[in-house]
Amino acid sequence: MTSRTGRRQMHFAAHFPGVNSTTVWTDPASRSQIDFSSFVHLARTAERGLFDFFFLAEGLRLREHKGRIHDLDVVGRPESLTVLSALAAVTDRLGLAATVNATFNEPYELARRLASLDHLSGGRAAWNVVTSSDAFTGENFRRGGYLDRADRYTRAAEFVATARELWDSWTQDGVPRPFAHEGRHFRISGEFDVARGPQGHPVVIQAGDSAEGREFAASAADVVFTRHGTLEAGRAFYADVKGRLAAYGRAPGDLKIMPGVTVVLGDTAAEAQEKAAGIRKQQISPQTALLTLEQVWGRDLSAYDPDGPLPDIDPDPDGELAQGRVRIGDPFAVAARWRAVAEAKGLSIRQTVIETSGRQSFIGTPQAVAAQLDEFVTTDAADGFILIPHLTPGGLDDFVDRVVPLLQERGAFRTEYAGPTLRDHLGLPLPAPRSPVKG
């Protein structure tokens, strides 16, 4: 998206902190993860900063560690679409994005809920499509863990296509038409009971880095949420995914690539680095360090001292202490890499986890961070960013107050919203209505 002067402009989204080691629960400034006031504060801060959308993650089962509820996770967070429907009443322009699983939902029911949010918000609804082949999560649902890993993207692609058929079953002038869909995963017919929304279709977001995920994004998504935080990795991912669009008759601007990033600001570069180091220590407590190590080793390591050396035993390739959590890569390769880092730098278990865990993406003065963000966008490493603060709910306050104005001065970010809908913010056209598929 470009400004009137032809200057390429970036996009921003606000991620409400969730279940990950990024979030700091122990900081005195951290408040409730459940009270509606926390959601309101972050959403209004994002809207004040003219962000494109507000983004909520989803968890369908409480994760476990060694047979017990993982007590570092959020417990009791309200369901995302319900929260976003409430936020629609206290915001005016901010897009509202919910993560909803395509494995454990059905097209008619979810398409209805998303279309309802689009109407209630005046065209600001978005759906982050995720999948799961996890039988542990599936135990909460009637069909259980029935879906093979190889099938999860084929179901998701058909799910999105079917939802779009439902949204298209109403004409633009408000006339419903019968629909019928028969495919590998869904066989449904009838009449959709929610009129076509202000955006035509809610914006579709996709998060995933596998080859299947990239292809799914190129074929079906409007926004990609990626983890590529370095300039080089961002450019490679950007070129790969954008290069897949032509095969689906799509232009590069039809898909926005927005990596999830973190920011630490300081009045000087040294102050910012000091703050970043302090935040990493808060994020990786002694308990978190051992739990992270156990995910790699697949063994009970509770007898080890977090301030002592790494275990001298090898990982158990069949060990499964955590349920509902993705294991961190090849355990032997990860353990070897961590041992090399620990030996080279003389690090303890906790220090090693801090050193090897994801660090803050952008650290520096507001001027330096603004310049780095701009470089990512102008050199085709990203179209924008999903900011993940470490504090709830005030973690974006400094960014909006100190970095956004600098980006506006550069002409790199909007000074007002272009229109009322999320598609307006993202520069995406309204989808042309198509006749619903029959059979």
C-alpha cells in the first residue's frame, strides 16, 4: 500500500499477549488476562495508533506437563469471537481478528458467526485459520483426533472455500440463494441465514511456515502471520510466498505478509539493550527454563539446578512430557546446538535457554526502531508487522506514543484510516460475489 506521494506504507496489528514465554506475568504492570478492561485498553491503544487489526489467539484445551495442567499458561480466557463482538462496541475502525480452528469447527456455523461479527462491527471481521492434527486437543471434540496430519491443510482449504460459498450465497442487494457443496470433507446444502457482510468476505489470515502452509496462504489467504524476524529470512519468505500467487491468478498486493515481532525501546541504545536483557530474564524464570529444557530432552529434569550446567544425558526421542504443545525440533540436534552455545559461553541451563530463545526483534531508540521497521518494508521483507507485547495490557503504549509518530513523519505509515472496513485498511478489494456452487 502506498501513500499519495508514492511512499510505500506499512501495516500494523496488535496481538493480545497469550500462551508463550514472551508474556511476563510477574511484572507489577501486568494485569488480568481475563477482565474485559484489559482487552479494551490494548484495542483502544491499537486504534489510537491507527493499527489495521487486533489479533486474538486460541487454545482449545489446557496444555499439560507431566500429567498436570501447565500452570504458566493462561487459564480461563474467554472465547475469541465473543470478546471481539464486545470490542466492536467500544472501537470504531480497528479490525477484529479471531483465531479459529478449521479442524474442530464446521463451515456453516463458523461462517455464520464471522458474518455476524462483520455486520456488528461495520466490516471489520477477520479469521485467522489454523489447523490441528493433535489427538490430545481432539479429545475435547466429538470426532476426536481423527484427522491425519497430511489432511489438515486439505480440510482447511475446503473449509475456507466452503465458507466463501456461503458468504456468496446472498446477492449484493440482499437476496438469499440456495447453496450446495459436496467435497471430500464437507457435504452441505440449504440456505445461509446471514446476509452478505460489509466486506463481502471477512479477511482471512493464515499462520504457518511449512510448504503446505505457504501454498495454502498463496491460494486462500489475505494476510500471512509469519515468524521470520530477521531481514534475510524475511526477504526469502516474502519472495517465496509472493512468487506463488501468480499460479492462483493473484497479484502481489493481494496478500499481506506480516511477521510477529517484539519491540523494546530506550532513550539510548544502551538503555534499550539493558531493558531487553531484563525482560528476557523475566520471561525465562528458573521454572520456565527447566520446563523448556524438558520439552527438548523429553525427560523429567526437575532434579537439575536451573543455575547449573546442562544435563550430560541424551534426550529421550520417545519422551512426551508435554501434551498440547509442539516439541522443539529434532531433540538431538537442538540439544547439541544448546550444548555448543553453553560450552562456548560458559552458560547455565537458564542462561542457555535465555540465549537460545527468541529474542526481541527490534531493540533501540524510537528513531532506530522506526528506521529498522521501514527497512523491512522497503526492501521486501514484510508488508507490516504483528506486534506482540510482553505486558498486558499496556505493552503497546510506548510504541504508539513514540514510534508511530516517527513513521508518520517518514511517510511510512498512515495518518488516518482510509475507510471504515478492514479491507480498506489493508488495501484489499471487495471480493466479487460469485454464484454458490451447486453439487
